[in-house]
Amino acid sequence: MRIIIGSDHGGFELKESIKQSLSKDMKIEFYDVGTFNSESADYPTFGSMVAQKVQRGEFERGILVCGTGIGMSIVANRFPNIRAALCHDTYTARMSREHNDSNILIIGGRVTGKDVAMEIVKVWFTSEFQGGRHQRRLEKIADIEKAICDSQSTRPAEK
């Protein structure tokens, strides 16, 4: 599985801990797009890089970490076919995979403790999409995305 990970300054420290857990405990390889220190960095930069690469199929899943997780959620979910889930506990992590087939996990680095975050990551990677009625719901979301994209492409340019 190809994984991509990114954070802003508010999520940098937790991202580094997650990277250690991915490589040592879970034996999952990943590509880190940054940020690479705790100096101020804009979450839209890193959120869009991860979402775009998952959307294009370059990576199967992604992880994003910012201060609260909210900013990264807003950015990542702008991309069609991205199902980014802000998870605060193992229940939401499991449900985001089983029911929503989330392909990007988002965690708030300033609101989620390290131990809880590590459990969230483990559950998210070991949970599988259940399909069935949940597949039908994802198809409805895809129809909504398509309708929005189609309406935007036929809209006259603003002056």
C-alpha cells in the first residue's frame, strides 16, 4: 500500500510520531510531503498536495495532521473522489473506513493525544470498507460531485 503523509506546523510533532509508528510498528512505507519543521506553514499547501496525489491514484491513502484537523478537512474534501475523515477516536476511524471508505485520515495534532492518535492510525489501517448499502451511499456522493463539477464547467466566467 502506498501512503502519503503531510502536516502544517500545528501537526508537525504528531506527524513525526505517526511516521515512526507507521515504519516501526506497522511496517507501512510512506512518502512525507512536509512540513519538515515546526515553523509556521500553511495547511492548504500540504492538504492539497496529499489530496491531489491520492485523487490521481499515485497513493492509495493519505494522512494529514494540522492543529485541529478542521483546516485540512476543508481542503482535502474539495477534491472529487476524496473522502477525508477527521477522526478523534478509534470508533470514528473504524466507521470512516467501514461505512465511508475514507481514503485520507485527518487528525488534530493539538487536540488529540499521541497515544490516542497511534490507536486511531492502527484502527484506520486495519478496518475495511463493508460495501453493500454503504457502496450505494458513496455512489450518491459521487453523483453529487459530478453534478457540482458539471454545473461549474458550464457556468459563464466571472468578470
